[in-house]
Amino acid sequence: MADARRVLIVDDDPLILNIVHTVLDLEDFSVSTAEDGETALAAIEREPPDVMVLDVMMPGMDGFEVCAAIRASEAHSTLPIVLLTARDTPEDRQAGMDAGADAYLSKPFSPLELIEVIEKLLSGTA
């Protein structure tokens, strides 16, 4: 069997971190977490994930800023990023795509949809 697919979940809400961690753990992903953007960027440098699930509204760097920083990084610019956020206006979605997100899901979210999006990004069919 191949190595576990690594997912980094970034959210400042411990409940959301726990829910997404549990859902992805049940799907045999290797899951790590970060509570803010700065911690997430440091985690990517230490152990790059295969995909990132990123909240937008966080203290310090918001998810759009984190996404843009990753896209500007030569080493990690192709990391698949799913924005998972309560912000769901057309302007928010556009800002997410402009920042370089590969997918945009709004909270409350469907765990099955999240898994489906991640699987598509990892297989290159998104």
C-alpha cells in the first residue's frame, strides 16, 4: 500500500479541526493540524502535506493571505488548497480563487463533499 496521503487542516476553531480531522482520519488520511496561518506555513516547511484544508477567517494571517503566500513560494506553489470557510459571498469565492485556491467549500459543509474534493485534487481530476 502507498504511503498515507497527508492532509494539513488549518482552522482556529477547535471543533472544526476535530470534525475535519475525524472525517479524514476515517478515510485513512494522515492528518496534521494548525490553528493559524503562521503555524501552517511553518508546518508546510517541516513536512509538506499532499493537500491543505484552509479556513479563511483566522487571527493574524487570514486564509486568503496564507493561500497567496503558498502560491508565491517556489517550493510549495503547486500544493492543492481547499478553502473551507463560513464566508460564502460571490466576492469571497472570487477572492479565494484570486488567492490561488483550488477549491472553495462553505460551512456548514458536507464531509462527503470535502472528501470528494480532496480525492479529485489528489488524483489530478479536479
